[in-house]
Amino acid sequence: MGSDQRSLMRSKVIDELMVFGITRPAKVLCRCGAIAEIDRSVLRTKKDLGKVIECRRCRSMRIAREKEELDNDYYGMQESLE
């Protein structure tokens, strides 16, 4: 195997690793004022999708709030059927 083939294979492996989130972390400011450290590929994907960048605390609070809303919708429907 020549050096050109090896370098091509190496660049393909690096590209695949970058897709799956093995890149240097970036520091971004959350809307609550906390500094969040996020993988650059995740940051790029979130920006492309138009999602808000959140610190762990804000993300956990949002997920809990969304889960509670879904539970209220689901269990509210169950109670009205009885």
C-alpha cells in the first residue's frame, strides 16, 4: 500500500470520527449565563437545525418540563376517557 492510499484512508477515518463527535470541544455561552463546553460537531449540527445551545442545567430543566407536559397530556386524556 502506497503512502497516498494510507493518507486517503487516514483522512476518511478522521472524517468519520468528526461526524460522530470526536472533535475539540467549544465553549459557548448559555442564555442563563453559564459557559457550556460542547463538542464542535454537535454545536455545528445544532446550529444547522436551528436549535438553542444550552448548558446541562438548562437542558435538564427543559427536558423535565417537556416530559411533565407530555405526561399531563397523556394522563389527562386517560382521565377524560373514564
